[in-house]
Amino acid sequence: MIRGAAPAILAAVGCIALQALLGEWAFFGYLASLVGVNVILAVSLNVINGMTGQFSIGHAGFMAVGAYTGGILSLATAQDRIGVLPEVVSDQLFLVGSLCAGGTVAALCGLIVGLPSLRLRGDYLAIVTLGFGEIIRVIVQNTQALGGALGLSGVPQRAGFGMVWFWVFLVVLMARRLAASPHGRSLWAIREDEVAAEAMGVDTTSYKVRAFVLSSFFAGVAGALFAHFVPIVNPGSFTFVKSMEIVVMIVAGGLGSTTGAFTAAVFLTLLPEGMRSLFTTLGGGDPSLAQKVDQVRMPIYGVLLVLIMLTRPQGIFGTHEAWDAVARWRKKARA
Amino acid sequence: MYGFLQHLINGLAAGTIYALVALGYTMVYGVLKLINFAHGDVMMVGVYVGYAVAFLMGREHFGTFAGVMLVFLVSMLACAAFGLLIERFAYRPLREKPRLTSLITAIGISFALSYGFQLDLAVNLGGTSYTLLPGAASRAFPEIIVPNQWFEFGSDDQSVIIWNWQVISFLIAAALMVGLQLLVFKTRFGRAMRAVSFDHRVAALLGIPVDRVIAGTFMLGSALAACAGLLYAIKDTSVQPLMGMYIGLKAFVAAVIGGIGNVPGAVVGALALGLCEEFVVGYTSSSWRDAVAFGFLILVLLAKPEGLFGRVQAEKV
Amino acid sequence: MSDAPLLEVKNVSIRFGGLKALSNFSLEVRKGDLKGLIGPNGAGKTTAFNALTGVYPPTEGAVVVGGVQINRKASEGQGLFSRGAMRPFEINRLGLARTFQNIRLFKQLSALDNVRVAIIARTAPLFSAERTYRMKVAGGFSKFAGRTLETINNYLDWWRAFFRTPGFLREEAEVTARADELLQVMGLSHRRDELARNLPYGEQRRLEIARALGTGPKVLLLDEPAAGMNTREKGDLMVLIRELKDRFGLGILLIEHDMKLVMGICEQITVLDHGETIATGTPAEVRADPKVIEAYLGEAPGAAA
């Protein structure tokens, strides 16, 4: 157990150190956090869309659930402190509490959405998750306690990029260990041939639902993290466009490859950000050109999906993983 | 009482429009087992074509039978061609690949269309500016059927109104649905469609031109969608790029509720959804409209996942 | 009790629309049995297998596996609130495993992983899988309790996998060892780490059997295990199947086209034609049956040699 948790503990230490070193550099912190949140979203979505071969296109909905749950909790406890601890530590503990709560509520939503739709064929999930995203948006917009269409502001900005990247590490570790566990093997089997998996004693529905719950949990955490470093949380951040962005990431990276999801998430987050600043500079500080570029992004995503499917459906990495390559290379080196 | 009747009428009118779109989903699902995500967006393209035709035709032809027919026919033909193109270049190459690839492609096309149409793109040729892409703003749809109260019942503050466009769309939709039912069950093409839907490999072995049947199904579905889209635009008096996605999703929900792949089921599901939406909105608030369909869907999937009229289909082993 | 049939099929019929694909099919498999199911193409053999394993619920009749009836009426759907027929995985866990006529391996998984998927860790963390399944099968409140215990088990399994607890690692080692053993029995050890789709055809068929054995069955249903093999491979396979039966204490029911082979190894044979059972008996009895000869039209055992 201790040995099993060792990588996570090491990662926590590393993240704290990095945060202490680079914490003052605001632009870097913001960008790194943004990238981190997208990586968490992509890697977690890959569990259900890639490893299990189902297709959810409402990940942003779960992100929203996490963001609002975490945000509301932190707003309510903004003034509270655990007396004996230094303020930073106490704040971070409250933050972790909010993150876990956000993840848990999102996971429950995942259960509610997954149970009816995952008993059916994969494409039903696509519709139901899309619908779920819409329902969440409508509910948030109609609930004054959540800030309605204006959004939630004043959530304490407690999440540094160190915290975000600690969760990035956790989600990657989770994905890797899942893939190599009996649970993960069953998911691969479902992806390959659902009828055969069922005939071999795999309770396909239960496995799919649990994979979906896990995926939703991390989406919720990503949302809660997001709520703690952006100034305003509003429904506009969790639209269908956001869900599609994540889908494009994992499809481009290669459905089923955590490495692919990670790489594509980093690249596809930095690229538009880079373009935006580039075009703002080109336009002499006028943001309208950058906005134009931003608009073009979405149709390009759509075309990109079609082109990838027509030419290279396995994406960049297929189902290969960086750590497998490393293991093979080390084996070769030893021989 | 009057309120109830009014909601009933509005709900039925909305339901018939959903039904036309739902038929497209159900037919394509029947032959290809593919949820054609882009169906709603094809519809949206059709509405913009109709908008352009009406605009070019000029105001003086609005409300005339010939004018309305022209708008509908051109838009339906354009959509049929567009559906054919999508099938030929995006779906056909993937037909033997895993089902997920076509699903992702369909999502991609849908996304490209609905957000592509939100761009502002115009070219300047010889001093005139031609709009290529309409932009995100919602535009007023020309009143090609001049709205007029066909029937009014009751006193001023409590009355039931039936609009002429409600009657017209109901009639058009009903005629198309009856026609479709005849086509599927009484013609050679319909028989081929049913054979392909049963098993397209076996159908091919029996000499049925599978490619042509599938292409035909797409054209038919797209044309129906264009018609539905125009009716919707007339009802809403507006057109915007995201309308396809929303109406398409609701129509899909309707098809699932009725039992996907089942033609009468899609119609019943669509009417049920139209009524349900109208009553919820009528008695609560219009901001909940978009949530109704999906709530309904989740309930149906929980209680009867194969839909009201569908049968559980075991995969062939 | 030990002689109770492991698999009991009573008057099972299946209709697809108006077509009767199988009618009044009855059969028993006990421990140590090696029975054959033969018949011309389209006779309903694979349909019979699908009915037994829960792919298509029978329209009429009863299928009893290990003393538990697996089917309810076909008309009952699979809604959350309605009790439908047992799902294939539940039937599998009662001790009925199968192979597929058109090989359905997990193509992108290694041979080892194909078998490991089947060996569900039966030593669940808290409550034994056997127990939860029996509870679920019993129905009523017991079913609910069984489901709850199973869910707890499932989620505990996760944590063990994420934290790589000693228990988890030990279990993984056991599962891997068992899978290796099965691969060796089927003569596939040299293919251990290769992807299933890269295996030659005959080995894919053997891997299917290894995978089915991984689920720890009491009864094994083999759907044309020798299809596409040459005469020598077929002979070897049949010897192997008989060995498997004795080694694992199985009852085996197999579908095969090659009459000579079936006659050679099966103790009892059921002949289907157009969904009807036209003959049942020892190979000698079946061979002499005029109805069988007629059904095969010159493909009589003598001529097939």
C-alpha cells in the first residue's frame, strides 16, 4: 500500500517545490493550470471513450458540476480556518476537500447518466451525455444561487499550478494502473468485442458504468480546479464546444492512449493560446483579429475530426504508451 | 381550458416538425445503424438555402403558392444533394470500419457545419459583396407564408388560436409521412431499403445495389429535413446556425423514444415530445425548454430502453 | 447430487418472427459427457448455442445451468425495473463457457491477456463471487443484497488496483500463472505476448478454447472448433478436447461439420435439421438412421470418409 502510493507522495513533494519556485510567475501559472486542467479532462475522457470504446461527448457537463460544487463549497468556507495550521496549509486542505466534493458529485451524476445509457449500445451514450451537458447548463442558468447566466464570482483563488499538476499526475497514474489491472483488461475486451466479453463472464454494463463514474470523477475535479484559478465561473465555460475540444484532443492523440491524450491536450491548449497572443501582437494590440482566429478554431476542430477518421483513425499514438516504449527499450538495453 | 387547448395545438404543430426530422434519423439508422449526427445541420443548411432563395425571389412572391413551392423545392433538392455528398465522401469510405469511426465523423461534420456557418465570410466581386457564410447572428426568416389566424375561438383574453402555418405544416408533414410509409412498404426501393436494413451484406449478395439504396435513403432523409427546417423557420420566423443542432437533437430524442429504426414510432415519439415540451414550457417557464427533451429521454431509457415501439435487437453472433 | 446434469435443456424453441429456428430442443450434459450436435447448414446449431448462452432468449422451454433456470420469457425486456432473462455473463459464471464459430477474440490484446480477461479474479476482496451470484440468482431481496455486496466488491477491487496492494499483486500473479498454464495446455505458450490478431487461424481457434477454459467452466460449448483446419490438425484437436474433458472434469457439447470426427469422439450425438431434432443416440445409431441419411443427402457417413 505504502509502496503503491509512493509515486503520488513523491509527486506531491515535487509539485509543492515547483509551486514554491515558480509560484510568483503569474502568466506561467495560469497557462500551466489551464493546460493541466485540459490534460485531466482528456486523460479521464480517454478512459471511457478510448479504453472502453464508448463515446461520451458531454465531458464539460461533468466539469461544470465539479466547478459549481467546488466553487460553492469554497465560497461558503472562504473565511474558515483550521486554527492550528498555517493559513496556506489550511486553505489548501479546504481546497482539496472542495475538489474531492466536486469530483464526487460529478461521479454521482456520472452514475445517474451512465446507468440507463450504458446498458445500450455505445452511440446512445453520446446523445445522453450531450443532453446531460445541456440540462446542466439550463439548470445553472435558472438557479440564482449558482449565479445564473452571470456566473459565480469570488471563489477564493486557491489552486496553484502545483495543485493542478499534482492531480494531473494522479489521473495519469490512475489511467496507467487501470489499464494494467483486471478492470482495465475487461475494458479493453469490451472495446474489442462486447459480445465475446459478455460471454466470457465480463459484466459489461457494470464495468462500463464504473469506468464512466471514474471518468466523471476526474472531470469534476478538473472543473473544481478550474473554478479555483479563474476569476468567474459561468455556464459559458462548459458548453458543448468545451466537450468537443476534449473529444478532438483524445481522437487526435489516439483513442486509448493516455500518452496521446496528454500530448494532444498540451499541444491543443498551447496552440490556440499561442495563436491568440501572436495575432494580438500582429494586430497591434487590437484583439479583434485574435477573436477571429478563435472563431475559426471550432469549425477546424470539426473538419479535423473528419479528416483524422478518414486518414488515420488510430490518431497519433494509436493505443501505444510512452512507458511501454521505455520498458521495451530498457529490456533491449539489458539484453 | 383554453390554455390547455392552445398548448395542445402548439404542441402538435411542433411535434409534426420534429417528426419530419426524426424520420431522417430513423431511416438512416435503419439502413446503416449510424446516428447521423449531422442530420440536423444538413437541415440548417437547407433553411439557409431557402432563406437565400426567398431573398433572391423578392418580396412580391411571398405568400403565393408558386413562391412557396419554389423555396421548398430548391431547398429540398439542395439538401438531398448535400446529403448525398456527405454520404459519398464521409460515410461510405468508413462503412466497413468500426462503428465508432463513423460516429466520430458524423459529430465532426455536425460541428464543422454548425460552427462554420457562424463565421462571417463575404467576398467582394465587382463591387458587390456576396455573403458566403452567414455569421452567428440570428436572422429574420422571410414570411413566405403570410401569418394569419386561421381559426379563433373564445373571447379576447381567453382564446384558442390556430394559425394558418400550423395547419399548412401539419398537412405537409402528414402528407410526407404517409408518402414515406407507402414508399417503404409498397415500392421496390422501399423493399430494397428494408432488405439493406436487415443485413446489408446479404442484401448485396442478393443483387440489391446497396450503395444506391443507402445514398437514396440519405437523400430522402435530407430532403425531409429541409422541409421540416423551413416549416420550423416559418414558425419561429428566424434562422440561425445552431438551430440544426438543437432541433436535430430533439428529433433524435423523439426517434429514440419511439424506438429507433421504426417509422411510425418516430412520428409518435415526436408528437409526444412536442406536446411534452409545450406543456412544460406553458406551465413553467420557457427557459426549461431545452432540458425537457433530455429529461424525457433519460426517463424512457430507464424504463424502456428499446423505445415505445422498438424491439430489443440482439447482435448477430 | 453429483450426477445431476450440469446443463439441462428442456423443449426449447426459438422463433424469429414467423420463422421457427429451433423447436422442442432437449438435451442434457453431465460431467464427463462428450456430446455432439450436428446437422446441415442452417439447421439451428448455432442458434441452439445462442439460446443456451443467453444471446437470444428462448421463446419457449427452459434452460437450466447448474440447477438454475437461466431464461424467463423472451417478451420481458431489459429495463432497470423489469427482471429480464439472465445476461450472458451471469450464465457464464454459472459454469457455461463457449467458443464462437466466427472467431471473436479480443484482437488487439495479447494471447495472454485474452485468457486473463476470462479469468476474472474469483477471490473477490470481501465476499466470494460464487456467493454473490447465488444470492443474485435467488431473486427478491437476496438479489438486491447480492448486488450490493458485489458493487462493494467491485469498488474495493479498484482501490486495490490503484494502490497495488500485496493482495492485488499476489492475485495478479495467480491469474497470470493460471493463464500461462492454460496457454501451455493449448500449446500456445510460444505466442504468449503476441496480439491475438497476428496468430495463425488454427492457433486463434485454440486460443478461443483457452479463453473459454479461463472462465472455469463446468460445461464447455465448442462451436465448430476444427473449422478451417486440415485433417491432421483436426485429429490432434479432437485428442486434445478429450484430454481437456478429463483433465478439467468438464462436460463438453460440440458442434462440428466433419461427420467422421464427430462420430469418432462423441459418445452421443443429436442431429438437427430445420430446427427439428431428427435423431439422438450413439454414433452407430445415428449413422443408421434413415432420416439422418436423407437430411445429409449423400453426405452419409460412409461417403464422407
